[in-house]
Amino acid sequence: MISLLDYGAGNVRSLRNAVQALGFSLTEIERPEDILKAERLIFPGVGAFGAAMERLHRLGYVEPLKEYLAADRPFLGICIGLQTLFEGSDESPGVAGLGLIPGRIGRFETGALSVPHMGWNDVRVERESPLFADYAGEKLYFVHSYRAAPSAENADWRLATTDYGQPFLSAVQRGNVAAVQFHPEKSGAAGLRLLHRFLGDAQEARSCGPFIQTASTRFAKRIIACLDVRANDAGDLVVTKGDQYDVREAGEVRNLGKPVELAQRYFEEGADEITFLNITAFRDFPLADQPMLEVLRRTSERVFVPLTIGGGIRAFTDGQGRAYSALDVADEYFRSGADKISIGSDAVETVERYLASGGVKDGTSAIEQIARVYGNQAVVISIDPRRVYVSSPDATRHQTVATITPGPGGEGYCWFQCTVKGGREGRDVDAVELARACEDLGAGEILLNSIDRDGTGAGFDLELIRAVSEAVSIPVIASSGAGCVEHFAEVFAATGVEAALAAGIFHRREVPIQAVKSYLREQGIETRL
Ligand code: 1PR
């Protein structure tokens, strides 16, 4: 009997899907006494350390969990499920952990590297373990801002380590109790194999496996496939693609394929993440869009890399006068299989209020509310900027850049105006101040589009991307304009972005994802192959 300790702190649907895809069924822990009845227990911690411990206490799970662990029964902790095994964490001072492993969890101090550590990295397996028995050295998916440092006092737990500015424990194990900092359920085929080892035969295979020794682990730049989804005029949900956000051709919505099939194809072709943007959700209430939620559910059953969904995340009152918060909309997206949600128009409105109030964070914005429940890493801000040209920096209060592509009147400067409703309305907020404010409000990542470059194949807007990525310390995804493999190398070489996203060239099969990755490797840029 495989039991899942879901204490209601976030999305564990991905893990359920992965376990089911491997042919196992899961029993939910519903009462404290269920813990000691489990034959194998998975604890996929989500969110913050303090919130996780607080919920475990409230549900009466702490004592039976300690007893289960002390009896050396089969256990797999994931992410916060690893961190709570320690004595405490700087994330939540004063909150005691389960105390099985000596030491405290600390925050990453990585200098120029973005925090969270979000993406694909190597693990250095330092001793034999059945968990890694058929692991072939692939990169695995991490997302966390805090780390367990390897030390003399936890040496007997140390199974694998990873470097991200600083070394940290990426896997621990003693006897039958193991925990991993990465997400096996989001780590593609390698993660599923590891999960299978725990589910299937962790007991009997105690001494096998290659012994991997890598001098230093290397973090990969991510390649993301993006699917803009909307109903076409016949009412079918299709993947579409615009030119500078105009998705119609000869009056019809362009149809580039079916969302679930395309997402699965990109997973199989090696995309590191998949993003769905529900591009008409600004006018239609997304919770009424059951086909879109169904797309997400079906995709999450077969795609085992992180899934982001955006569109329509804002407060809404339906035709019957029932009010929904942005968190309600996000809840439904997470329940349907999203790992991250992305906020567009609502973030611009939030930042307008934030700037008008001199930077007050009152806790009511969608960004703050969703980050509090699901963690910062789950909140992506999608920015849809358009260039506004000016003849000198004094002509505007906004941050300008000197541009090598002058404006229509020969203007040598521009700023990047945020828009809402899919580019239909410009606002008096620039992309740089928006990104900074959203980071302060608790966003974990920026998805930086460009209306000027979208669908043009002319390359990423490096001036925009440099300006935004230099202004924040959270990861930035470069988007819009990719036309060939060289454009990806260019954006990684010229800016500090962690990821690059493309749509049209992948949909039209002009450039395969693997060709992008191979080219990047040839250029000395690390990728997950
Ligand atoms: O405002 O919170 O409801 O979110 C709406 C979301 O839908 C936003 O993330 C917004 O970017 C997106 N969106 C709205 N309208 C469009 C449109 O195209 N008409 N799509 C749209 C944005 C841009 C990228 C695209 C890249 C790469 N699409 O997603 O995939 O530009 O394309 P390329 O590689 O082909 O150049 P809310």
C-alpha cells in the first residue's frame, strides 16, 4: 500500500499522476492513525517550511510521522518533504522541524544566480542506493529557495549533492528513509524511473546502481514550448499563434493543432517546460471554460515536466452575482494539474496600485495571495510590453534604453510599455518597474514577451530582456521572436535569462527542440539533453 501524505498545502496532482502513470495506486492519509498503517509513505511537501510544519501539527501528524520514521519504514520525502526532516529552517525561524537529521536549512546565497533555484541540474550520487540504481546521470528538476548544506553532522545521511552557487544535499537516505530535493514527478523519464524504484522494489535492491562522480554539477538553461490556446470560430479549442498578437489570418483564427497532443509532442521532444496561455480568458471567465481545464487535466496525466498556465487569473463576479477571488481561479488551475500559474493583466493593475501607494503591500493582490498559499515559485508574471520611442530619456519618466533599432521618426531611445488584455490597452507602467514591483510582491519568475517581436522570427528583443533581467533577481524567461537556433544562443550569451520560450517555430516544425539544445551545447551553453 502506497500512501500519500497530502496535507492540503498545494498541488500534489502531478505526483498522483506520475504514480498512476507508473501503474500504482495511491491511498490518501486522512487521519493520524493512517500513517502507521502505510507500507510506503510519500511526503511531497509544498510551500513554506513553517506552513508545512504548522499543518502537520494541526492535523496531528507529527507524532505518528516521527514514530514511522524512527521505525525505519519506507519513506520518500520530496522538496519540503526533505527539508522538514531537519531541525529547523531559516525560512521559518522558531519553527521546529521533525528533527531526524541534525542541522538547519538555510537560504541560498548565490551572488549573481537567481533565487529560487528553478530548473534542471545534475546530481552527484555519492554512494550506492537502490533509488539511483538505474539512474543514468540525467538532469533533474528543482525548484527551491532554501537548501540543506552538506556537513559533518549529516554525513551519514548524505546520498547526493548538487551545486548552485553553493553545494546542497539533493538526496538523503539512511536505511529505508530517503528524501530528495528535486521533483521526480517533474523530471521526465529519469524522475519517473527513480520514483518507480521507490514504489516498486526499494526494499530488496539495497546495493546496486552506478556510482556517479561529477566534479561539479551544471545548471541548465531551459527551453520552453508555449501554446497560446483559444476557441476558434467553430468553438473548438485550438493552439493558435499570432503575429504581433494578431492571431487571425484571412479573418480566421489560425489553427496550429490540438493542445494536449501538441503538449505531449513537446514533452517527448525534450521541452524542459510547457506553458499554456489561455489568451481570451481576459474577457471570458476561465472557470466557465471547462474545455481548457480539461486540456490541463489531460496534459498533466501524460506530461512529466513543469506545466504553467496563464490567462484570466483575477477576481471575477459571474452572471449569478457569485464572487470569485484570483486565488479561487488559481486553485482550480492547480487542482487541474498546473505547477505554476501566470498572471498578465491583473499584475499590471496591481502594480498601478502599488506605485500609486508608494510601494505598499497590503496582502490583497493576486500575486501575494497565491504566493502565500502555493509559494513564490508558483507565481509567474507574464508581461506583454510594446516599445514606445522617444527622442531623449528626459521625454518620459520611464526607464529608457538607447536602442540600435531607432523609432519611425529616427528616435534613438525607447521604453517598454506594459499592456493588458492581450496587448489591446497600453498602461502608464513600464516593464522594468513592473518586474521589480512584482518581485517585491512575491512573484517567483518573469515571462517576458514582446509584442513587437512576437511571431516575427527576427530574434528576441535583447534590449528589453537585458533591461528587465538586470532589474530583478528572480528568473526571467525570454519570449517572442525566436526564428532559428542562433537566436537562443544569442539571448543566453547577451543577457542573464535562465530560460527561452518559443512558439511558432516549434508549432510549424521549422526548428526541433533538440536542434536548439544541441546547438546551445556546441556553443558551450548547458542544456538538458
Ligand atoms: O492577461 O492574465 O488574462 O493573461 C493572458 C495571457 O495571454 C498573457 O500571458 C498574454 O501574454 C497572453 N496573450 C494574450 N493575447 C495574446 C495574443 O497573442 N493575442 N499571447 C497572448 C501571448 C505571446 C507568447 C508567444 C511568444 C512566442 N503570446 O506567448 O508564445 O511571443 O511566440 P513566437 O516564438 O512565435 O515569437 P491575462
